Amino acid sequence: MKNMPVMGTVLAMAMAATFSAHAAIEKGDILIRAGAVMVAPNESTDGIQAGGSNLGGDLSVDNNTQLGLNFAYMMTDHVGIELLAATPFSHDVSVKGSPAGLDSLNGSLGSVKHLPPTLSLLYYPLANESKFQPYVGVGVNYTFFFDDSVSSSASSKGFSNLSLDDSWGWAGQVGMDYFITDNITLNAQVRYIDINTDASVDFAPVGKLDVDVDIDPWVYMIGVGYKF
């Protein structure tokens, strides 16, 4: 009977060790994820401006898919911080909806590349031993535009010097990790990113054209991850 307290203590320690060993996520874990990420712009504008006059029309930005990377660090068992990175996205830009008399503006305008690093705070609501780990996140995005170029067809119409300003904005997301082993996870996530930019281009018959574009894309990612 004297050994019972000792045996109870040993059993409790063993159970605690087993529980800890099977935790899917916990404080101090590092998650690295990689996969396909698609940026699907949900753009809107107030029309193309020239010399203070609204010419109508809209700027359109197409979808693009690249390699996405996530780096997450668990600050507690339920709260983490994450950085979204990716290989550069490349988008075709076009003009549409210009009124009669200015319909020569319509069509391909050019292309632009961007990088959208996003830093987010994540919250995992479930018990940390659950293999299925949904989460929500909110954060800040900086979008850097570069390699703005006018297409050959637009150049032949008199377009030149396409430029898009960089953007700061907020970002929100929902996602999930499913641990197929203690270290390997399947991941899916959806983000909404607030991207607002001022675009400009020179058009020989009119002069400089300006447009305030709310790109505001939905960003979808499916990938795999590894926990350290």
C-alpha cells in the first residue's frame, strides 16, 4: 500500500507525457506550409479620370496562381503569428466599359507583377490535441507592384508608362490544418485582402489617365505543411 502514492504519481506523469506527445499544436511550434495560391481580384473603380474629367470605363485585373508559402509561430497553445509570402504574381490589366467615342481605350492595357507579404495573428479555438485545427486570422498587408509594362497592342494605340502605386491594407482569413502525422499537415485557407492602388498611364490622344482601383482580392491556398 505504501507504493500506491508513488505508482499514482508515475501513472499521472505517464498520462501527462502521453497527452503532451499527441498535441497537434502547442506553444513554441513552428509551422511551414507550401502550396498553390490563387489571387482572384474583386476589383472596382470610379471610372478613368483625365484632367479632372471622368471618362467612364473600368480597369480589370485577371487571376493568377503561384507558389504560396506560410511561416507560423505558436505564441501560445491557441494563438500564433503568421507571415504569408509567395513567388511574384503576374496579372494582365485591361480597360473595359469605356463609352462610345472612347471605346479605343478598351482592351489589353498591359501587365504588372506584385508581391503581397501579409502578417497575421491567428486563433485556433479547438483543444490542441485535436488533429483537425480550424483557425481564423486578421492582419496587415503590404502589396508591392513592379514590372509595370504596356502591351504591344496598347502601345500601338498610344499608351505608355503604366504605373501602379504600392498599397497598405488589412487582411482577414479562415483556414484549417489537418494533421495526417504528428508533423505533417494538410492545409486550406481563404483570405480577403484590402488592396487599393492608384494606377496611371499616358495616352497620347488625351494625356495622363488616372484611376483609383480597389483590387480587394480573394486569395485561396491549398497546400501541405510541416511542424517543427
